[in-house]
Amino acid sequence: MEQIFEMFQKADWKKEKHVPVIELPDTITKDESIQIKVSIGKEIPHPNTTEHHIDWIELYFHPAGEKFPYRIGKIEFASHGASIDGPNTSMMYTRPEGTMCFQTEKPGKIIAFSYCNIHGLWTNEKEVPI
């Protein structure tokens, strides 16, 4: 039986349009609010059509030395051009990007997951130095 982690794909976000891009401040202070920007398609734009789009991005923080990560949040993208007139007719499209904030006393890593309706699950991570 396939394990869940084997279903997630990884790649360099500069060469693959499905990988979540995680952006953090260069300097992070203990207990200070940390703003995370996450997006899909920063270097290579991802299609956002009724037929091919990003459904959601989810973020977790895994503190160093702890067994389990903490869920920061999930962003869902609901508009991909569909309307009562059919696919790609509404001119309403959500962009697969968003911002979340959290604070921590520990270093660790941000883990991002995303889902493309055609190409499945993708992941990326970035260290959070304190």
C-alpha cells in the first residue's frame, strides 16, 4: 500500500509551476509575528482555468525537536472561470497566493502542501531560524 508521503511531489519551484513558494522575512525574532507569503507559479505561471487550477494551499509549522507539526492554516481558491454559461466564461479567477501570520519561540520549518486538480499533491518546506 502506498504511503501518503509518497503521493506528494517535490521539485525546484523555479523550474516547476506546481511547487508552493514560501516567502519569509530574512530576520525573525522570538515571539514576533511572522508573516508568510505562499504562492504557486512565482517563476512559471500556473494555469488558472476551469479545467486546470490550484484548489488549495495548506501551511504547517514543525518546531525543531518536536514530533508533530502545527497547522497554521489553509487557503482555498474557489473561482476558476466557470459560470452558468460554461467553463472559462465568468472572467472571475482567484490567484493561488495568500498570506498567513504566526509566532513561535522555537526555530523549525514551514511545510506547504498544495493541490492541482490535474497534477495532484505538491510540497515544499523552508527553515524558520530564530
